[in-house]
Amino acid sequence: MADSGPGFSAPQRLIDLAEAVRADPGLPRAGLAALLARHGERPGDLTEEAFGEADAAELRAAARRMAGVLAEPDEDRAAEALNALFVQCATRPRLTRHDGHPWHLHVDRGDGAGWGDWFLATGALALAQLLTEHGRIAWGACAAEGCGRLFLATGPGSARRYCSSTCSSRSRVAAHRRRKREA
């Protein structure tokens, strides 16, 4: 289970996996493996022997749990949820360098950790780093009616409410039309 490398983004992996499982709660093992491979996981860690059906079920459950944290708009409740994940799934932080990756931080319980605990621990670390770096929640679920897609909001400026400019525009237009009808 890799956690670093050029162009690697643990928060983006977290969003992509949580969103994929939200879109397809029964996402097949092969689909999960393909998504993990796109985020730099080693092919040898994604074979059916190394990442079987039980591992896939554990990872899907962890992704659903992280989707709940990603949709939490309150900073204090999000921080409490992250701390609970650290207690449940993480261990003392350690620096590691493996498989040609530069030094990076691990908080999972090592090779003995299951895929779900690994995902929850590394996801909690990624979100905790974003929260401390930005001083606010830097992720969310789109506020546009009928959307709800998970997104990262790590750019400058105020906190985002929408996953895209399309959803933002659609919501503004709908609100404008609603106000015109009411007037």
C-alpha cells in the first residue's frame, strides 16, 4: 500500500474512492483495484491474492465511512471524527521511504493493517493535514440540489460550497428564478 510519490495526492485518492463507492456501493474488486492503481498503488498489491473480495468489502465500508466525514460541514465535528479514526485505525506516526518514493509519513498500523484500516488512517491523516494547513475544512459535498458530489477545496479564498462552476451557476440561476417568482 503506497502513500507517496511524484504527483500523488492522498486527499484526491480519498475523494475519488469515496465518490466511486457512493456512486456504486457494490463497486467490484477489479474497479477498486483499477482506481487504486490510478493513484499509484503497486500492481503486486492489487492482485486477487493480495487484494481479494473480503479486502474489497472492507475498503468499500471504509470509503462509505470516509464519505460521511467528507460531507461533514462543521469543523469541530469533522475534527472529532478524524480523531476517532486516529484512535481506531492509526498508530504512532513514522517516516518511511519505500519503492522509490521519497520520505513520507505513515500512520497506518503497517503491513498487518487491513485495507479498510489503512484507508481510514491515511485518509484521516490527509484530511487532518488539510484542516491544519488551511485553518478550515478544505473539502465538502456539493450544495447544489441533486448533486452532493464530494470535492476538495484547497485553493485560496473562502470555503467552497459547490463541486464545480457548473453546479454553482446552476444554483445561482435557480435561486434568481425563485426570487423572481416570489416577487
